[in-house]
Amino acid sequence: MIWLRSAVFNIWFYGLTTLMLLVSLPLRLAPPEAVLAYARLWARLVLGGLRLLCGITWTVTGLEHLPPEGPALIASMHQSAFDTLVWVLLQPRFSYVLKQELTKIPLFGPLLRRAGMIAVDRSAGAAAVRGMLRAADQAVADKRQMVIFPEGTRVAPGVQVKLQPGVVALAARTKLPVIPVATDSGLRWGRKAFRKRPGVIHVAILPPLDPSLPRDVLLARLESAFAKGAAQIS
């Protein structure tokens, strides 16, 4: 039954995404707010299908740690495609820090650029960091909520990896507190996993970290926050 429900969801997910991309061509000239609204509709439909077809729901704690408005710097664990969907619904002016390769995907890439996502060319070294920081300046000016995944890729539940320092550079540049987020999404929607297992995905927003901390200290505290948050929701 899980296999069948997962198959139907995959058809829903990819079919819906393809259809919405095909009819999104006029949005290439639309203001960013229109693209963000379209993305929210897409995320709402995808997660609605996840709930109805796979029996997967989600809950969020710690919303009080997010600023009520204005720019923010959110550093989230990354276990599943779910993590790239949920912030579309949780924040009004979200801006993901993502790899530049995604902006080259036909139909999808132009929407990412139009929506004001922060694309990073990971092969460009120091130039990539400078480009990311310039984009972050614009995001702050636009009162965006930046979402970065310091693990750098999707990581299986219970696995710890060395965090990437880009989040420290963003914190130092923007002076925004780093808001850690723990999740167990990989238990339900695993990395590259076909099966979607019914149950509840937990998203735990944790107390902010001081952006003025030295690089190694900030990364260590972020890693500790991830571990403690994961333990709380396990």
C-alpha cells in the first residue's frame, strides 16, 4: 500500500510541477511578488497531495523565534525535498540560497531568478562568496527571509556532516541572527527514496545565534543546535 500511495504521489508531484511550469511562461515578466505567490500555490498543492495520498502531515514549533516581519537568516537542516517546500509557506518573502545549476533548468531556472533566489556558483571559489553576499545585501534591502542549508546537501537522519561556512559569511555581512532549524523530514520523505512513509514531519525552530560570534564558534554552536533539536523531535 505504501508503494502504491507513493507512486500516485510521485505522479501528482511531477505532473503538477510540469503543468505549472508550462503555464508559468508569463511570469517571466511578472514582479517577484507574483512569482512568490505562484510558488506558494505550488507548494500548498504538493504538500496537500503529500497529506492526502501518503498520510504525511507536518508540525512546526518555535515560531516565536522568527522575526514578525523583515529580513531573517534561517539555517535549516536538510534531509528531504520537503525542506525546500515548507519555507515557501512559512515565510512571506522567502529567498533560498541554492546552487546555480538549478537556475539553468528550462522553465524552472528563469522563475528562480525572477523570484529573487540567491544562486551560488560553487565552482567559483571566492567569487561565489562575493556574489552571494551582494545578493544577500539586496535580500536584506527587500526585507527577504533567507533560507540556507549549511549541510550543503540532503543528509540522512542521524548523520552529521561538516557544515559549510557560507552561513557565517552571511551572518557577518547582514548582522542578522542565525536561526537554526532542526527537522526529521528524512524519516518520511527520504533522500532519493521512492517510498513516502506516513506520519508526522517535525520542524523545530530554535533560538537565534549571535551573528558576531567567531566563525568556528558559530559553526560549532549551529552544529550543536542541530543535534539538540534533532534529539528533541526524535
